[in-house]
Amino acid sequence: MQNNFKYILLDWDGCLADTLGVWMNSYLTVYEKHGKSVSPADILKHSWGNVEKGPKEIGISDSDICWKEIILKVKEGIMKVPLHNFAKELLKRLHGKQFKIAIVTSSEKSLIQPALAHHNLNKFIDFLITEEEVSHPKPNPEMLNTAIKYLNGNKSESIIIGDSSKDILAGHNAGIASALVLHKENNKYYDFNVLEQTNPQYIFYHLKQLYEFLILTK
């Protein structure tokens, strides 16, 4: 299947980096500290991808303080988290073939920048944008539109690649193509059948599959 994608927008957590377990453990530990014994299912329902609103939905009154504690807990483990298989090779090879690459992530810069440096990825990435830099997070298209503009790209040659419904819906809202990556490690946190119902144009089960698809134009 031929494609003409040149501008590659990639999610970080769960897509390139195997960080979902760190986030889950951080939520559970901090909520327990605040007197809330919740299950992973509760986290997935009320807090997952909900940023600082998550603690409030669990019933924690000091939600701002709780969120800051979650971020600190994530920082403790984030540097030790491996990339998903082929993630660094994907970025390296796409960069070498003159694709323009942006990371569009809900993570804070204080979390992602050290991880990018640790894995020596900055030289392969043209642009990084985080949720704290926009007025409206994914699935709003603001983050994607900003990245495309920075890359001097166009929507017909752009694609968003992620592991969650917010990534795919952001792509729909931005009017660009979308690809869902279903890493087997993520099936503890997502219902893959539900994710597929967001109607991404493409679905991959490994980042090497994604790479082989993208280089069809090269």
C-alpha cells in the first residue's frame, strides 16, 4: 500500500516508551498515601490519561498536591523504563531517510526531556511539544496542528501514531491520517477492541511494521 507521509507525529508514553506500568504504580502508591485504596481498574476508569483531574475523580480533595506527588513518583522510575522494541531504531532510520519527526505527548517536559537525553534520542527529533504548552490537550487537535506548522508540513503528508484513543481522535480532529500501535505489553491497560473502534486508518502490532509501511515511499 503506497503512502506519501513525510511528517511523523509520535506519542511517547506507551507508544515509543514502555512507561504505562510506571504511571500505574505511581497512581496506586500516591492514592494509597492519601487514603484511597483503589484498584488498577479504578485508575483506568477515572484517572488514566486524565492528568490532574484524575485525583479529584477518585475523591481526593487536595488534587493539585496529589498530582504533584504523582509526577514526582513517576520521575523516580521514568529513567529506568525501556523503550519499546525497535523504537530507537525507528527514529534513527526515519531521521536518516529525511522524515520530519515530532513528539506530541501528554507528559510534562520535566519527565520526557531527561528520558530523551538518557536514550540519546534528541538528535533524531525535530520538534517536541507537551500538554503544558497548549491550551487544549489531545484529543483536541491543537498539539498536532502546532507540530505540523513547526515542521513546515501539510496535513495530507502528516500522520499521528499513538497507542491510545486520544491520539487517534486527535488525528481525526486535525484532519490527518492516524495509526494505532497495539504493543502486547499494553493490553493490561487498554481494551484493544475499544481502541480499534476509534477507526484509525492503520493498525500495527510492532514498530518495525510501522517503519516498513512508512518507507514504502522512499
